[in-house]
Amino acid sequence: MHAAFAADGTTEVRQMRRALGPDLGQCCGGHVAINLALMARDKVPWLDSRIRSALSSDTRQPVALFGAGHVGRALALALAPLPFHLVWIDSRKEAFPDKVPANCDAFTLADPVAVIARTPPGALVLVMTHDHGLDLAITAAALGRDDLPFVGLIGSATKRARFVRQLRDLGLTDARIAALSCPVGLPGITGKEPAVIAASIAAQLLAERSQCLPEPAIMDGAALSG
């Protein structure tokens, strides 16, 4: 699902028609009509509940991903077959691909920081927008909550050091700042290609998910065979 919300009061509705066979790769025939509406955020009072629902609608680990740049796109693809439910946020409607994975809800929002307040406890947060100031605001909001177990920020050790100073200036405690994962991704995996970075982050998220899950029951092989 992909929704766009304008910052002003304008509303725009477009219709797309697609043939199920040649356009969408379906084995059945027929056509589908899709209405796309672009409207102001204050004109859709259900936005808060829609995002909350998207982040907590099933048993998959919820992930809030901020940023639809090269790494964000690669990460969305890397998480597609994994047990995550991705809510993908960017302020630029042109940043998203034409199609998003089935486990993903994409939102174009003028104020991405506001999503943090709607994010349910236990969600994993990843910050990789096109703007360092926006990165800082989102990161500060996420670290300001103690019920978000993972806050990852893309960037170098130099960026982390600068953000640590700025987060302290904003009043965050050293304990919460220490929870920031930056550079994000598993250590030891080198490479600057978006797909490599995405694979490293996906592996880190799987490890974080394992820590969030309850301890699995131990199956007694002898009892099962007897």
C-alpha cells in the first residue's frame, strides 16, 4: 500500500487502469481500476490510526524505515521475504519505487518525525533520510522513548560522534544515546554498495528480532518418536 499526503490543503485524485494479465502478471483475465488521492494530512483524520494499524497489524516484527534513497530501497527489498512488517516513510513522493513489497506500507508525509509518536512499543526504527537535520530529529524522537528496543542510524563513526554531541544538547541521557546503533549493520561486513549495506542491516534486524521474541520451547526428540 502506498499513500501520499500533501502539506497544503489541495486534493488530487487520479485513476489508473491495469490489465491483470499483461500489466500485473496474473494468470486470470480482466482489469482493475485504482483511485489514487493526494490530500492534506489534516483532511484525513484516520491517518494516525492507519499508520498505527500498519505497524501492529500482524505477528511480524514491525519496522519503521525513514528514507527511500538507494539504501532504503535496497533494504526494503532485502526485508521483503523476511518476517518483518515494514512501514516506509519519506517526505518525497517521487522517492518511492512504483511498486513496494507485499510486506510494506509506504507513506509520503511532510512531517516524518510525527510517525515516531504513533509507532507501537517494540518496533525497530531505522533512520536513513536524505537530510542530516531530519535524521537528527527522527533519531532524537525515537531515543526519547524507552520502549523502542532498536534505533539504527546510517552513517559513519564521524556522523555518530556529531550526533552524540547534538543529542546531548537536546537533553537526551547518555544511557539512551548509547542505545543508538550507528553505523548501522553488522560489523565485519564491508562494502558500500546499497545491496551489501542492506544485507548487513537485515542480518542485524534478524538478530534484534530474536532478542525480542519469547524463548522458544525445546522439543524432546525422544518423546516425539516414542
